[in-house]
Amino acid sequence: MIHLSGVFYQYPASGGRVLNGIDLRVDRAEYIVVCGGNGSGKSTFGYLLNGLIPHFFGGTLTGTVTVAGMDTRNGTGSDMAAAVGLVFQNPDAQLFNMTVEKEIAFGLESLGLVPEHIDRRIDAVAGAFDIGHLLNTSPENLSGGEKRLVAIASVICLDPSVIVLDEPFANLDQEAAVRVRQILKQIYQSGKTVVVIEHLMADLLEDATRCVLVRDGRICFDGEPPAAGDHLIREGLVSRYPIRHRVISQPQSCRPVVSVKNLSCRMNGTRILENVSFDLNSGESVALIGKNGAGKTTLIKHLNGLLCSGAGSVVVHGIDAGKFSPQEMASSVGLCFQNSNDQFFKSSVKEELMAGLSMTGRRDDLWMNEICDMFDLRRLLEISPYQISEGEKKRVAIGSILAMKPEVLVLDEPTAGQDGRFREALARMLKKYERRNHTILIVTHDLDFARATTDRWIVLENGRIASDGSPGEKKWGQDSRLTGLLSSGGLNRGV
């Protein structure tokens, strides 16, 4: 089904090869998990399989790539799309229609299916992914996890012979992740070939028939999943967090750094937040968790002035955040976006890292050097942020916010698309930041990371706070509303 022989590849105007001699044969009805560190060439490998390389990205490709009996150099776009479905790592790069229903229908219409058949497929895939309530919604108004579900659904409904998914579990809540995992297993069992490029591997490897490990554009392991564990650990792909010594919260009599009172928000006629209230204290590390579409990203955008709903209040160090611009709030609240591409506007990584310092006047070369070393950014400094991998983009985005030393650090899905080595590095960096008495708020579905870095969890459910407290408290195991949220399904655990 898939045959790669002597494949080398270099992107246009790049400094070196991304793939360095890939030889791989995949038979029909195999389930492959491809893993490797950030920048190892995994996504590039995925682009090979549906002809985006060389037809879209250009560059220099040597060797042969044959998929479903077609040489990808010779196959047309429509031929490859019918045979190979590719779900991008960044769903925003894949969604462009006015509604979710039109997004799913687009590919089906391209295949020339009759309207009745299209409607049946849309109903079936919407039911399988539990996105029927989103069909009339614009993709622009969806959460990151909901966008990912729509992107996956729009490809799977085409029924290709080979399905390639790049980081399909990033940004998904636990129930959605388990649902996607079950669907992929059913597709493989139906006789199709499934290729998943992923960092969250534990139970996923139990479903797969084969694991391929990529390092520096080369395959360094190819074998049965049970034999992959030691290799993954040696490559730093499995997080090993130190035991967290719980921090005792400050007395309630202390003035909070952030105070949110009765915050409500409606967008396009839909209620997103309703009467949300909580405080954040100095030196406190807090996780904001909840299902996809719960309102988490909308909530944190109120903390630095990106959004001002007018209902309720957000006070940071005694000032009303809604009355100041994000630039004016930058020294107080640093917000790292869920989609790193939305954060970039400079021509090099170095310029991105330095961009916020002119606003805050807090330049610290020692601190910047520490960020570059811990996040492995030195080799990227002169490269455009748009020419690096999605995982590397996330590192740059987080580094650029940390460089400003904001008093309140807000990170939206910081571990999405990240290998184990970076997750550990980020946990260490956040511990140092916390010791400086800064306040940290982390929006995440990665519950292992939340346990390693935070002492308090705020759970958002349908725009309301469902729970607020220590994850070790007895109530967390007794509240039926939290059961699906906290059952990890194995996807956030190591091997």
C-alpha cells in the first residue's frame, strides 16, 4: 500500500535536508504509529504520502514514493485525494468553508457524489464524532478541539484507502480522544491502512500493529509496539516528571493578583460564559480544564484585554483589564495562544523572541539565554517562524511570552504537539517561574502535565465553573460530571 525507497527531501530555501534516506514498506490493513521528537521530519513524512511533496511544497525530492499503486510524482491531486486522506497537524490550515456541514460536504462534492449520498455520509460522520450540533456553525467559531474533530471527520467521510493523521489527539478532551481512537481502530479493522503521527502514545500503541520511530529524518526503529518502549524513552519522547511538592496557597485575606467576578459572554447569539468567578493569587499555579467548547480559551482572552464582554469584571493588580489594550496589559498578563501561528508577525525566531521586550522594557539576556537553552531554540534563531515545525513553533511562542516576564503567565494548550523532552523542560521552567512568585494559569487537556505543574484545578463546563480545588480532594472522584473529563483513556500517559 505504501512504499518509500531511498527518499531524501529538502524544503525550498531551507538550510538542509529534512528527510535523509527513508525506506519503508507498509502493507494494506496495517495500523502504524509514527513518532519522533519535534523537528524530526514526521509531518514531512505525512506530506509525502498524499503528494503535497513535491506538488505543493516544491523543494528537492529524490527517491520514489508509491501509495495505493500510484507514484506520487505522477498522481494528480484528485487521484491522490481519493486514495489518501491527510489530516493536518494545524486544523486551521484545512478548514475554509462557511459552516461545518459545508466543510464536510466539500470533499464529498469533489468526488462527484449525489446529494442524497452526501447527506447520508454527513449524518453518519457527524453522529460518530458527536459534532451534529456544530453542523450549522462556522469553523471560525469553534474551539481548537472542535476544529480538530471537524478536520478528522471531513477526511474520514471520504472513505480513502489510506488515512494519515498528524497529531489527531492534540487539543482533544478525554472523551473525544477515546472516541477518535475507537473510530480509527474500526477503520483499520475494516481493512484500510491507518498512519497516525503522534506524541501521545500509550494506549494508542496497544491499537497499532507497528511503531516507526523517526530521528533527524531517518527511521531509527521499526517494529512491533511492545518492543518500542525502551526506544521511545531513550529518545526522550516519554515524559518523566519529578514529584511535585504541593504549594500551600496564600491566605484568602491576601489581595488576589487576578479577580474574575460574574463574567458572562455571548458570541453570535450563543452563550459562551455565564457568571464565572474566581481569584488567582501571587505564586499560584492553576490548571483550567474542561471539555472541548467549554469556553476555556474565551475565558482567558478576557484576562489581557483581548476580549471585553461588558458583563462582569476582570481585575488584574487592581485595574480593570477590559479598559486596557492587550499591548498595555502585556507586562501584567502574558498570553500564549493555542495556535502559535496567530502569534507570529516577525521574519525570524530571534525577532519573535525579542518582540515583546520593547513593550515591557524587561530585557534580561541571562533569562533569554536560559529560555533558548532549555527550549532548544538556538539552532532556530535565524529561521522564519513559519518555516519550522508546528511543535517548534509552540516552543518559540511560549519562549516569546516568557521572555517578557509577565506577572501572570497564561498558556493555552502548551504541550499540544510536544515531545516528552520538551514537556519536561517546560515543567522545570514553570517551576522556576513559580518560585519567583509569579502566577501561572495553564489551559490543558494534558492531565499528567497538569498534575506535575499545578496545585489547583478549575473545571469549566458549558461556560460555568463546575469545580475549583485541589485534584487530590475526595470530591474529584465522586462528582459524576467530572468522570469523563478525568478518565484519561491512556492517551496522556507515557509508555
